[in-house]
Amino acid sequence: MKPYNPVLFIKIDKDIADYLNGAYLEGGPVVFLIALDDVAKIKVISKVAKQSGLNRVNFV
């Protein structure tokens, strides 16, 4: 079984907000910081994918 990779599933800003809210409410500050790092990666990957014309899943 592969570990969960949120980069593959979070597609819109509402998903990001739900992910961050859930991480903080259910996991506390440490889990929230990990989720925040995931979101930063998602945003960077999305930007690079858009500029290159490739799907962001290709970068994961």
C-alpha cells in the first residue's frame, strides 16, 4: 500500500482549506504545519505545471 499523497487529490482552493482545517482541528499544530508544507508544494507544482503545459500529476 502506498502512503497517502495529498498532492494527487487536492485540486481546488476549497479542498486546500478543508485539508488545512482538518489537519489543525484533528491533528493540532504539528500536523497543521505538515499540511501547510503539503499545500506549499501543491501551489508550486501547480504553477510549474501550468507554465510547462503538463499535468501536475506528472511532477509527483
